[in-house]
Amino acid sequence: MTSSEADLQLLNDARAWAAQDPDPRTAATLTELVKLTEAGTPAARQDLEDSFRGTLQFGTAGLRAALGPGPNRMNRVVVRRAAAGFAKFLVRAVAEAAPGTRPRAVVGYDARYNSDIFAAETAAVFSAAGIETFVMPAALPTPLLAYAVRTLECDGGVMVTASHNPPQDNGYKVYLGRHAVEESGRGAQIVAPYDARIAAEISSVGDLASIPLAQDGWTVLDDGIVQNYEAATAGLADRGLFPARELKIILTPLHGVGGSTAVSVLRAAGFSDVTLVSEQAEPDPDFPTVSFPNPEEPGALDLALGTAMQANADIVLANDPDADRAAVAAKDPDTGAWRMLRGDEVGALLGAHVVARLAASGAESSGAQAAGADAAGAAAGGGVFANSIVSSRLLARIATAAGYAHEETLTGFKWISRVPGLVYGYEEALGYCVAPDLVRDKDGLSAAVLIAELAAAAKAEGKTIFDTLDELYLVHGLHASDQLNIRVGDLGLLDAMMNRLRVNPPESFGGSAVESFVDLAEGSEQLPPTDGLLYVTRDLSRVIIRPSGTEPKLKCYLEVIQSVGSAAELPEARLAARAALDRVLTDVREALGL
């Protein structure tokens, strides 16, 4: 096809899309792009080409992309087709597993642009397909949708959210439950092979006009679903074992939908001194006070930290916009400055706290219910702790020392939440699952309750959460981690960098010889295949390098371990760990040819 033929095809595709687009806004945008492209405007031509560069692919993360017209964007056409394909999958799966049973599904949404519209489109498609459909009563956090899938005994769930992506994005996250998936995956995000099966059903959907739409027939849930979640989540707090509640909390939802729910849950759990960051308290799809609505990004917590310093607070809690992640900041006694804790630090603190709760309530059926474990975990003999393979190895040491099993999974809560007998799981990207019987996914709200509980307990003993971390380091070694993220404009560069490492494998990192190398693409009995490389050196330094599954960047995870004999050695051990990380970081850069 010549360039002129390609241009003509592009313009014809755009006109055809605009003609059948049910959204007058995206249709008008597309019509204007066609006019500008015909007039020779390069930017319009590029935008139009990108909008029609293939079809947005459905995978284990569902769909996620910028809003706009065309098959490579998030819009009503793409959502309607995705809903139709998912509906076909649910109807087929339930008919095979439980003949004669009517499928059930629940749809939730956040406060991003078009989230409510995409949710309404999904409900109309589901209802027309014969699915008993429930819609959440308002723009609410993702954990509430995951909770609803389980508590309403649904076969499927959809959450319209782009989580912590930029304002111009939206997404479509899919959950399975009841008859549609095996027991360990009920209420969890999809994994293979379900993603491929749903994608195949989406691909088989005919013309947009062929998708039936119901005018009504779905049920908009009342606030009872929110109240039940709040009561169950607040009920995770154990006032008998950990009665302390004196804690001044600064909370920010980063313009997302978690603010009011988080405040309600924390106060119901007994933490009355909770102050919202006023500038970020209400949902706002433009996220005006942050450059990127992700607690991990530099500057995202500046307003919260400023508020905490003025209020002389004890702790800052932050959720991302859909509140499935939690961040923690506090004043570091070593420096006197406020800083955000790394996800691995919070993961270890929560893991040790869950162990303490289990130990203290051992008389109550192994304490599994008090820690939020599922019944299968209790019956299996105490439950299992889990984290993603790129997270710190400290949780494994904490769990093993306490007599609990531990498992590593691939990155993503779709894997962590499926661990049989799970009592607690986390990943370093600020995701924590402290109550898998309530929410089989990461939940920044239930995590906030237990974080507040452990921080209040430390304060009551005259300590900080940093002191609690130091106590873990004295027992298990100081685990220090860092990351190197390399963003690329050409996805082909990711393959080139990974191939470079496979062809010329590094022999050492930080001056310590590589003793163990695993190409994760080969898979193992413990882990399905994934594109990644894992190195462990003689001094137990660990390097994991993998392409991101959601962004055009290469991610490098580094961890070093320093033995610590006494509290007096901690300052020197911290300096030694930082120096070791820097040496490893230098070698990683060199291995990648940077």
C-alpha cells in the first residue's frame, strides 16, 4: 500500500468510525481531526494515525489508554465491544459450570472523565445479555468493587478506572467470581487463560449496531454496600490486642474517590484524629495539585507533608486515586525530616504486625479470622504469607521465623491474591492485601487501618514506626532496596536491552560475583514464564530486570542485605547498604549499556 493509499484508508476508517460513534463528543473530535489532516496539519495527522494504529488489546490488566476516538483509545465504542465480549464469556462460563443459573455481575466506577458513562454502557450491555447486573451507587474505590464481587456472589465484575494513570487516561479492570473461575480466583483480577478467552469473545463481537442495549433492568445498589464494607474493614482493627488509638493522622486521597470512605473507616476503627488535605480532599479528574496522581511520584505528597508538619502530626496516609494502594510517611528520627516509606518497608511492617496479631490471638482458631485470613488458610494450618518476586525478601524471613509458609509470585495482585491459604500479601508498588476474605485484591483502605493500628501501638510504647523497622532489621538483617526505571520511546529498545543481558550476562554486581542466575522467561514449578532476569550474588545482593507490563519502560529492582549485630551498628549499616546499592546500580547501568 502506497503512502497516499494509506492516507486514504486512514481517513475512510476515521469517517466510518465517526458515523457509528454513539458519543457526539468523540465523533466531533474525529471529524475535526479528519478536516485538519486533509488540510495538511501534521499534528492532527499524527493523532489520527495513533488513534487508529491497531486495536486496544485486552489483557490481564483489562484495558487502559488515553480517552479519545478510535480503536486505540478508551471510548464508548471500545467499552461497548469489551462489555459485549465479557458478557458472552460470562454467559458461556456460567452455563458450563452451573447450567440453568443466571449470571450475575457488578459494575463500579471512579471519578475520572467518562467513568460513569462507561459504567452505564456496560450495565446496558450486560442486562441485554441476560446478566443480573448491579451498579455501584456512586464513584467509589476499586476495593469496594472487589468486595462487592464476593459479597454479592457475582460471576464477574468491572471497575472503570485508570488507577494512578495521568488525567487523560481511563481503563476497564475485570474481575471473576462464583461460577466463572476456580475458588482461589473468586473476586480477584483475571489471569491467563481467562484474559485470552475474554479477548477472543471481544474479537468475535460483530458491528456495533449488532450489540443489544437494555434501556433498564439493572439494579443501582444503595449505600448499604458501602456501609457493609466500611463496617467490615473497620472491624479488622483489634482493640483488644492493640487498644492504642492516640494518633494524629493526615490523609490525602490525591483528588481520588477514597477520601470519605477512608475517613469513615479510620474513625469507625477508633482513630478520631484524622485530617484530610483540603486541597486534595474532593474527587477531581484533572488532579490539579499533582503532576502525576501516584503517591510514588516525586512531589505527590508535598501538600500532605506540609500539612503534617504544620499540624505536628504522627503519620501521613495517602491513597492513589482509586484507593487500592496506600502510602505512608512519617518523621524519620535519624534525620528529623519527613519522608515516605518505601513499599517494601511498609510491607514488612504490616507483615510483622499480622504475625503479631496471629500470635496474640492464637487461641481463636489459629487467629486466622482476626488477621483477615480466608477459611481455607485457617484450615490449612495457619495460612500463607506472599509477595511478588520483585519485592523484598524480608517478609519471607519474618514469616519463616514465625513458623508460617511463604510464597513468591509474579508481579501483580492478580497472582498474589490467588495464593491458596493467603493471610497477607503485598507488592513493593504500595499494594497490600490484609484481608483476603473481604477483598481479594490490594486494598489501600483496609491497609490504612492496620498501618494506623501498628503506628498507634508503637507510639504508645514511646517508639516510631522506624524504631519498629529497626527491630526487624536487628533480627532479620537490614534489607535495603532501590529501583532504576528506564523509560523509552521505542518499545523495541526494551527487547534490545533484555537481549544484551542474555547474550552478555553480567558476572558480578557491586563487586560480588553472581552465584545464581534465573531467566524468568523459562518459567519454573513455582512461577509461570515472564520476561525477566534474576541475579543473586555471593553477598546476597539481588537484581531483577524486567520490562514493565503497563508502561514503555525497563524496571530494575535492587536489594542488598546487611547483617546488624546491635542497635549501635544500625547507622553504619544504613550507610554501608546505601553504598552497596550505589555500586550495584552502577554495574546495572553498565550492563545495560547506559
